[in-house]
Amino acid sequence: MLQKSYIPKSNEIKRNWWLIDANGKILGRLASKIALLLMGKRKPIWTPHLDTGDFVVVINAEKIKLTGKKWDKKIYYWHSMYPGGLKARTARQIWEKHPEKLIMLAVKRMLPKNKLGRKMLKRLKVYKGPEHPHQAQKPQQIEIEKIL
């Protein structure tokens, strides 16, 4: 007997708000768990072609940790699309100017590389310090180790 597949309707998708404190957390491990929340893979209604993920608010991005010598050896590259326009910055250089950008880049590179991934990334809010403007949504404070 064949079992029917269940596809959730857009009005059945409930989005929760998660508040994650990045104080003392390792960047890659934190980013992978945030990516799972944004994709909605923890939910029983997860479907690869639908956006079933939650909102994630990350605070204290300036207190993130990198293991080993990654602060100086990890290099982020991008191109300006002009001849000779290859740009490079170390993780430390990016962290000194915009610490929230390190988390955004790590999570962005763990999401699907298509329109759905860009839509998921818009639900990630990263803040440098402990203050954030999302008090009205009442995000659930969680310890990231308890997610999985």
C-alpha cells in the first residue's frame, strides 16, 4: 500500500524566533546549527523545496572564537568584477571592523546556493553586542548545545 506524501501549505508553516548567545562559541559549529534552524531541518514538515525555517537572532558576535591559527590564516576572497579586482581579508581583519559579518558569511556558505538560500538568510539577524531590537517577537533563549 502506498503512503501519500505530505506537503505543508504556506499557512501551516509556523516560524519560531530563536535567540542565540555567541559568547565563547566556535564559529563553524555555531554556524552549522544556525543553518539547520534557518532551513527548518529540525521540523517534521521539512521539505527540500520549501522554506520551513525559523528566525534566528544572534547576539555577542564580537565574542566568537576561532580554533587554532584561523584568525590569521583563514582568508576570505571576493572579486570586484574588474580586471585585477581580487580582494582578500583575513578573519581578524573582518572581525575588527564588522564582527557580525563573520557569522553571516559562515552561515551563508552553509545554506543552499539558490533563491531559497537567499530567502533563508534574510531571517538571520546578527548583532555585535548583547542588545537587539527584536523584543516584541519574544525569541526563545536557547543554549546552542541543546538544539541537537
